[in-house]
Amino acid sequence: MSAVRPSSMPVYRTALIGSFPVMLAGCSTMTDLSGAPRPGYQKDGTYVLTAQEQGLGCRDLQARQVGLQEQLAALPAKAVKQMQELPTTVADAWGRLVGSPDKGVPALAEYNEAKAESAAVNASLQRKGCGPAVETASIKHAN
């Protein structure tokens, strides 16, 4: 019996050491499990402004909105081009085959994020009373 125990010790030690990355990875996802929104693009398709973005004045918010407008105008053509190209990875191909429409097409994911950020910036502009908000065509059609 004692001859079996020493040979099994390295297995236990290896299992213990191997479990540390799993435990650490679990700690990194605790903020997502808490439900507290973090700044940036959210899983539900919305965007939460950072503290720095929330502190911006009207002029800076309007400049950011203009930049987002330009980005939103350029992304549909980029998305069409990406959809016409063959996927570069197996994951992209699988995402296009069975995933949501933006899986495997980075420009569509970028478009969704920019659209959500644009809506958040517009809401901030309105809250601060900065005058009429700049709206994208896609946001206008959604209302």
C-alpha cells in the first residue's frame, strides 16, 4: 500500500498545479457574472461609456459622434467585401455557417459596436443638453 502512494503523489501534484489556471480564469469572469456593466460594448448589444467619455464636453462628444458616423458609413462596403472573400480560419468559416450573421465577418461586428457606441454618445449628448444629437441612418430607421 505504501508503495502505491509515492508513485501517485506526482499525479496529485500535477493535478493541483494544473487547476490553478482554471481557478484564475474563473476569477477573471466574476465581473461578467456579477451583471455589473463594464465600459465598452456589452453582450446585449449596448454600449457603456467609460468615465472619461462620460466626462467629455459637448464639443468632444460631437467630434466623437462625427468620427463614428464616418466609421459607420465606411463599414458596410468593408463588410460586403469581407463576405465575398473566403474565410481565413476554420472558426470564421464555422461562424458564417452556423453562427449569427456577424460571425466570421469582422466588419459587421465593428459596425454593430460602432452603432451601439453612437447611440450611447447620442444619449450623452441629449442628457447634457448639447443641442440636437447626430443620428445615423440606421438608428433613424430603427426608431
